[in-house]
Amino acid sequence: MSKSKDEIRADLERMTQAYQGESTLYAAQPLPSRMPWKKRQSLLDRAFSDELEKIKRDQPKDGD
């Protein structure tokens, strides 16, 4: 379905003739970055992880 550059130029030329040059050219949109989006921890998330760490520290170890 993709067109070659020559076909696109021909289409643009036809549109220019049909609309008397009232065509607007736009730059291509940049591709999105591949970097993963990371959410900052909210206050509740931080408190929950702190409680989990506290529970893990307070548990008796198997060897003791």
C-alpha cells in the first residue's frame, strides 16, 4: 500500500493543480522513544513498601 516518492510527488502535484496551490505540508511525526515509562511512587506506595520491608526484617530467620 505504500507509494514511491515519485507517486507521492505526482499526487501532490495533482492536488496543487486541483486546489490552486492551497496545500499545506506537514513534517513527519517523530517516532515515540523506546524508553520505558516509569511511574514515581506515591506516598501510599512508599508507605506500603516500607511496611513490607519492616515485616521482612521482623520475621525470625529459619536458621535462628
